[in-house]
Amino acid sequence: MAGIALTQPFVPRWEPAGLHENQAWWQQWAFHVVRMPLLGLIISRAAMLATWPLLAFNFREVALPGSVVKVLALPAMPFIMAGTLASSLVGLVSTPAGQLIGWFV
């Protein structure tokens, strides 16, 4: 959290100032499609850089592509979390059914 908080002044404030209502729809759409993954990458990299010394000290290695993988996996996280919740709740009633849902998740 400290790494993210310390990098907030350096995160670009991208506003669609160059976009107008008379521009094509795809230009406004492209702005948001490009902006969101880049912001996610910047924030993820800030968190990784803040914990980098601890990771290197404790595990003797640091996964550099980790922040890129996080940004790519982020859209799937709500489905994974909901599926895990469903698996655990069904598993309370029937262990085999819970395991089956868990395998699908």
C-alpha cells in the first residue's frame, strides 16, 4: 500500500481532453481501452517495487513479469472468487459436488 500511495503523484492524469463529441466513437473507446491496462500496470509495478527488497531477501528471486501477468489476470478475478465461494458453500453440503465445482473454477 505504501508503494502505491507514494507513486500517486507520478501517475499520469489522462483526461480525454483531445476527445470531442464530433469525433468517431472508436477514438473515445480506444482511449479507455489503452488507459485502463496502462494504469493497472503502473499501479501493479509500484506495489511490486515496494515489496521487491523483501521478496529478494526472503526468496532469493523476484518474478519480473509478475505485474504484467497480474494485469492480464485481473478481469478473471471476480469469476474466480465467485466460483471459489460457490465451491466452498456447496462443499459444506456435499464434498464431491464442491470438489467438482472447484475443478471447473
